[in-house]
Amino acid sequence: MLDSAIATYSYNEVQFAPAAAATDVWQLTGPTGLTGKIRWIEVGGTAAAVRTQTVSLIKRSATDTGGTSTARTIVKADSADVASFSVMTRWTVNPAGLGAAIGQVDSTTFTLTTGATTPVPQDRAVFNYEAFSLKPIVLNGALEFLCVNFTGVATTASTDKIDLEIWWTEQ
């Protein structure tokens, strides 16, 4: 089946203020009874001063617990698709317990700029798993989780503003 015929979903957020020393900020729970394939993740943002920020994608076999979190609204790419069976969660206060890690799937750094007055261009961390030669990150049901993690260092709750965009399919 062509990917264009598969139910596709997204979640995005602009200028979110993460917790200080953020760990897992967003968690995508795999779709109940289905397979979720992450195709694209993009992370960027601004800060009070230009600096480099580490971001990791961590696959977990248990959900994060504690902290302060809310389920987020997932959008269908095609209004004819069924509602997503995945759950997107965002933490405003770091999880007290991080779920058991299967492993770090990918990581990189990106530059947080100060906005329009910054002499450096806006930087983004892009995780692209759309190419035919790459297998996407796969979540095999509701007992697998993909977390966007900031490694517990550097984020400043009052001044960091993070942008996130994630696209995935369910089949």
C-alpha cells in the first residue's frame, strides 16, 4: 500500500516553554492495536541567549509517570481518516519517573536563537524517516512510546520557547 493511502497524523506546537532542565517533554504513545510509523520530527526554538541544545528521541517500553502532563490534540492529515489511536502527551513539569528505555533512537543538537534580532539563522533539528532507503521509527502498539527528550540540562523554563512538529502513520 502506498504511504499516501495510509492514515497520517500530526501534532505541532510553537513557542512552548518547557520545564527547567527538561527531560522528556513530549511522548507519543503507540496506537492501540496498530503499528505507528514516525516519518518526520522537527524541533527548534528561541532562548534569551544563543546556545546549542541537545535533543534525543528515546524509545521506551513503559510510560513516563508523575510530573504535570496533558494529552494534546492530534490532527488528521485527511479528514476522511479515522481518529488517531495514538496519544500525544506534553509535560510542563518534568516526569517524576521516566519509563524504561528501549534505547536512544536518534539525537542531535540545534541552535536556539534569540529571535528576529539574532545574527544567526534559525536552526532546526530535523529527524527525517521518509526516504525509501530508511525504515521509520516504529511503535508496535500502545506499549511502546517515543519521547522527545532534552537530556535534563540547559533548558530555562522562563525564557526557552520550543517548537515541535511530528508526523506519523498508523496501519
